[in-house]
Amino acid sequence: QVQLVESGGGLVQPGGSLRLSCAASGFIFSTYIMSWYRRAPGKERELVSTITSLYSSTIYADSVKGRFTISRDNAKNTVYLQMNSLKPEDTAVYYCNARQRSTGYWGQGTQVTVSS
């Protein structure tokens, strides 16, 4: 059974940091491209960051470049998103995604709220 379980969300003040984790099971994690998406209230889901399977190459949305860092630990079947210098506009539900060709899986999401 495929599972992606996100954790690490919460309430943080502007300028603060959070580290999201996504623990995967039920598929060969190391062969999948892993991404973080987010959906803010009233907005479309957007891609935040991606890390490839083979060389762990990364891409970031312009809105988070220089503030967020994606990483993966294939030994632990886990992908991370380190979020620094958080802004109120980062408030959203963050989702983990695993993709390999036409196959994709989603986690249930974790809420991140940035507010003073």
C-alpha cells in the first residue's frame, strides 16, 4: 500500500522556520521524482519545489528561491522541505508528491500558517 505522510507543519511567526517531512512507503522511493506543492486559501495548487531521483537536482518556484531547500534521504524514504524566512503568503496546505512517468501519488497535506 502506497503511503506519503507529511509532518512538520504548524503555526509560525513571520521570519520563522519550519521543516516539513514526507515519509514514503509502498514504492521504490529512490526511483521517484519528489515534489512539494502547496494550496493557499482561494488559490490554485502550485509547485513549490522538486528534487529528481537520479542526481537529486532541484528546482524551486521563484517565490521561494533562496528561502526554501528541498532534500531527500533515500535510506529513510523521506523528502524534506526546509522553510526559512517564512512570510504570511507562504500560508497554505503543503502536499508531498511522488512521480515516475505517468504514476503519481499524493500525501494528505500538512497545514503551514505564518502569522503574528
